[in-house]
Amino acid sequence: MKTFGGPVLFLDRSDINTDEIIPAKYLTEITKEDLKPYILEDLKLPGFDPNGPKTKNARVIVSRANFGCGSSREHAPWVFEVNGITAVIAESFARIFRQNMFNCGMAAIELPKADLDLIFSHASDEDATMSIGIEAGTLTMNGGGKQKTFSFEISPFDKALVLAGGWVDYADQKY
């Protein structure tokens, strides 16, 4: 079974769109693996380096509201998938992006702003990691010598997709 969690990449901004996640000029690539080096290439945030170790080592992304807005391309979740990202946590997601995450076997977890503010208080912690229990609906933020657990909900069907490894694996198991 896939492990959800690991080092956290904090992207403290709302409305991060699919063109910032994977620029449109790379959508002609033939394989998911070909997308790998271009993750978050066009994202502009103070101090953010798309090629830096925090980006390369991240397994969880924490952001703000309306994550994944813009076009409905599957390439945005794909670039996360090939880079080992297992979950994105935000206040809200663009509907199609969110479903594409589940369809690819990754978690798109919505938390209230107050919980996200507590999680973002760990943004400067070099050791910030998160462990996520999909079945239990809990995530635990670890950093700066502190630990805090939060609850979340995913619909039963979307949870089944994530636990199966995505839509194709789910369909293979069920049909």
C-alpha cells in the first residue's frame, strides 16, 4: 500500500493555477516522466525555487484556497505524481483538479483556514513533515519539535480511488 506523507512544501498563496503547476508549453511531452523536471516552473513566490531541495524532496504540498484552478488538464496532477507528491492540502480546490488527484491515486485534502494557519506556522521548520492516514481521515503535522493532528473527510468513493491507487487500479479491482 502507498504511504501518504513525508517532507512538506509550503506554497503560501491562493489561486495557484495549473499553468503554474506545469506550464502549457510542456503538454506535448509523451510520458508523465518527461514532465518531471518542470514541476512548478512558472510559480512565482518570494523565496521559492522550483529546482531547490525543498521542492525536489517534497511529498506533501500545503497551500491556500482554490488550488489547481485554470484549465482542466490532467498534466497538473501527473507532474506531482512523477515527483513523488502523495497529497495536496488546501482550503479548497478547483473541482476538476481535485477529482484528477483522486483519479491518479493522490489525496486532495481540504482543511479549514484556521487549521491551515496552524500548519503554516511550521513553514520555516526545516524538519517539517506530515503523515496522513487516508482511512482514518487524519493528518499529523510534525515540525519544530511539535506535533499536531487534524481531521479531514474524503467521500467514500474518492477514498476508495486513493486507496486503490487511482481510477484504473480501482476499476481493475472492481470490474
